[in-house]
Amino acid sequence: MEETRERILDAARRLVVAPGGFAHFTMEAVAREAGVSRMTVYNQFTSRTRLLEAAFERIRTVRQHDDLARAWEHEDPLDRLDDFIDRVGRVWGHDRIMFQRLYALAALDPDFATVLQPRMERRRLALAAVVAALHERYGTPAEEDVGVLGDVLYAIVSFNTFEALARDERSFEDVIPIVLRLAREAIGFPLVAA
């Protein structure tokens, strides 16, 4: 059963990143690509949205060393932020085309947007918590700036920012130090040159 699920997720990914992407993405097309019946796909995932959600989650967790939750194990909030930016950049860069397509779909499909929204909100809240922890630990940023700087961090550490900074000559991995520098400067903790 797990092997069948993996075949279906592999097929879904291939269809999403193929030219034409979502135009050809149906449960029947996924079944055909995976070599299983359409009913098998429905039994595993119940809907196209649930299948896409599983594909999204699989990318995020496929590389154990990029597990985003581990970034929050650091005691110092600056170390948390630095580690999170590194990990999220690597996760997004690992399957950039798939993330491009999934975020684009979320902008167009309200059902899929409801799948991504809680994940995006968790990231926003986690980054706001980093700013609050910095204020508590270091007395800066000022208390009245904590809320807005959490939102600023969320904007800087977004897929769209990584995507805008990554170009043909830059990978997401190349963008990580740029985003890290921008994030640190925005919250008043610029990186010190080594």
C-alpha cells in the first residue's frame, strides 16, 4: 500500500512539473501515470486537493536534514532564525518548479489555498515569535516594533522573495545568505563580517 502511495505521489509530481502542469492534472491522469486505477488514487487521497496537499507535504519532508521544525531547537532566537532561513531555502530549492506551481495554484484555486494557508500562517507566527524572543532576550527591537517586524520577516523569508532573488545564475542555495542578511538587517541584528 505504501509503495502504491509513493508511485501515485511520484506520478502527481511528474504531472505538475511537466509542461502544461495543472492543465493536465486530473485524478485519471495521475492514475494512468502511476499505473493504477483511478479508484486507487481516490481511495488513497479522496480528492485532487488532498493529493496535491500530500505531494506538497512530501517535498517538505523528503530530506530529513531540512526538517524545518529542527530550526526551533536553538536556544538563541538569532540561531533559530538563521537555521530556519537555511532550511526553508534548501527545502524550496530542492524542488523549485513544484513549489512554483503549487504556490501559483494556491493563488488561483481557493480549495488548494485553504490547504497552504495554515502552513503559511504557522511560518508567519513562528517568525513573529522569533522577533518577540529577540526583544525579550536582547531588549531590541522595541516592543512597539515587534508585530510589524514579524510581518516584515515573513515577507522577506517567503518563497516569492527567494524566487525573485534566484535567477538563472543563482540557485536558492545561493540566495540563502542574501535573505539571511536582509532578514537580520530588517530586525536590527546585522551579520558581522567574519
